[in-house]
Amino acid sequence: MSIPNTPFSKSELIPQEETLEIQRAKGKLYIGIPKENSYQEKRVCLTPDAVAAITAHGHRILIESKAGANANFSDKDYSEAGAEITLDTAKVFACPMILKVEPPTQKELQYINPQSTIISALQLKTQKKDYFKTLAEKRITALAFEFIKDEDGSYPAVKALSEIAGTAAVLIAAELLASPKGSGLMFGNISGVPPLEVVIIGAGTVGKFAGRAALGLGANVKFFDNSLTKLRSIHDHLGGIYTSTIQPKNLSKALKRADVVIGAVRGKDRSPIIVTQDMVEQMKRDAVVIDVSIDMGGCFETSEVTSHDAPFIKKHNVFHYGVPNIPSRYPRTSSISISNIFTPYILHIGEEGGIENSLRFNRDLRNGLYFYHGILTHKSIADWFNLTYRDINLLIF
């Protein structure tokens, strides 16, 4: 029955019960941290302090014995922080959520239970199609920390490790110059001694921190990049330094005078070759080249991949450093940096009641997702390996 002069019935005008929002229940996470077994990987994804913060919220952490040994964290440190220690690798990988620095190997994937969650690096360029097939078969949910994007559009994990790589590049060069094999030069603005000439190719995060370290040690620094925006940012951050776009004539002139050259140029599929063999041949004897871009092919034509055990090769009388995983040289610092990124996300996942709600309401975390219950959700991976994918926004409601 409707009431005159209104489009509503009598029942529709009776006050209704209000549906209140129900607070999401907090979830208790059970996290496994295995020991890293990849070649020369010495980092661990959570420090004892981070473990203490996470377990204080009621979550459980099972860590494989000696997982933090290379980063100078003992089993006792983790145990006192509230973690459980085990020698059983399979037991760690059986946890519902697994945290790693390196992506799991095929052997490690066999230990993982269906419907588990993996948070680690992905390192797309090193993966094979079988890796993604196994994730699909086990209906795994997987996040790559290098894909996680902050609100400002930056990638916190990539940025943090780039800061370490940039600073490390200068320290590594200083070590070699002072070694018996080196030229005997010292970083430092010593009275009456000309300062070292450092050329940095690439004005991103790696370049900025390399430049800051070199300037702090008293070197003359020259930056080359084809982005005027980045060069302007470097100029504002580091003061009145020499900056230039990448013009062969200007770059070649700077390289001839350089004692240290740091390459930090990225590309879509591979780094562009900026420094040719002819340019290297004209450099000073015993000059040092640090190719931070080597993990993407390198930006020096003469670069080769090396290891932490034998980091330098000499070509055309110039030392070349081509270790792809520079931050692993400083495992404790790198572990603290990675842990600082992981910890807030883990606590957030617990507060939201689990990974499902976190992915639904946290866009930053969702950017890191590349597999959701066995379904590929990342277009770049699909294009790279010729696989089908689904838009995550159509899967999560």
C-alpha cells in the first residue's frame, strides 16, 4: 500500500536495521624462512629484530638453522627473538607462507604445499618456463618484491638495493686501487694531490649513491645520462657537479681522464652498450670499470660476468668488475635493508586477516603479485614466456 503524494510504500518508510561494517579479524601467520642456497647468496630476508616484531603480534616463524649465519645472525639470535629453529628444510617449505631472498629452485618448489604463498625475488631474466608451470600446478600465490610499488610510484626493494650497489661500487673501486694489483691511488682530497676522476654513466638511484660516496671521499665526479630530469635531480642533490647528456665525444674525453668509471644504465630487455671497446682501449692504464648493469648484459662492450671469488678481469689494461649481485658482498647491511621492506608488509598482511584481504585492499602489495592461486597475473611475464595471463583486478573482488 503506497502513501499518497509519495512514491514509497508504507513498509519502505519504516526505519530499517542498519548493517554495520564488521571489523576484519586479524590473521595468525605461519612463516617459513629457508636457508639461501643460491650461488654466493649470503643474505636473509628477516633480521632477528624483525622476527621479534612479527612474533610479538602472535605470528609464528620457522627458520632453517644457519639461515642467517652468512649475515652474522646466529640461531640463538633468532631463537631469542621468538623464532622456531629447525634443521629440516622440507618442514620450512611446508609452511603456508615462505619468505626468501632468491626465488625457489625447482627442487625447493617440490617441498612446497599446494595453495601456499611465496614472497621472494623473481629475477625474471634468470627464470625458465618450468618454474611458472610448477607454480600453476601447485596453485601457488607468489609475489616478487622487486615488483612491489610504493604510493609514489617507486619500487622500494629495487631502490634500497640500488642504494647499496651504488655506494658499494665506489668502495670496491677504492679497494682495488689500493691493492697490490691496483694503481696505488687513494680516494680523498689530499693537499697538493690531484683528486681522482670518477665518471658515472646513469643518473638513477645507483648513480646518485655512487656519486654521493665518491664526492664524500673527495673525488671529482662527472655524470652522464640522456635524461635531463635525472641530471637536474642529481645536480640539485649533489651540488655543482659536471653533468652531460651521453654524447660520444664528451664521454670519450671524460673516459680518457677517468680513474674509475661506474656504469649504471638500465634497459627494457638489456642494458644499452654505452662504452665501446675503442673507448676502453683509450682509457688510463689500471683504471677501474664497475659495471653495475651486468645483470642486464652490461653497458660496457668489454664487460664480462664475474663472481665474488674472482671479481676482476683485466682487458686492454683496464680492470673490469662484473659481479651481478653486488649487495650480497655486504650481506648484513643488505639483509637489514630487505628486512625493513618485508616487515611492514608482513605485519599488514596479519592485520588484514591474511594475504587475500591484503591483496584486495593494498594496491602496493598487489603490484608485486605475479601468480594468484596458480593463475599468472603479470603481463610482462606472459609476454616474455609466451604464456596466458589474467588481470588480477578481475580475480580479486
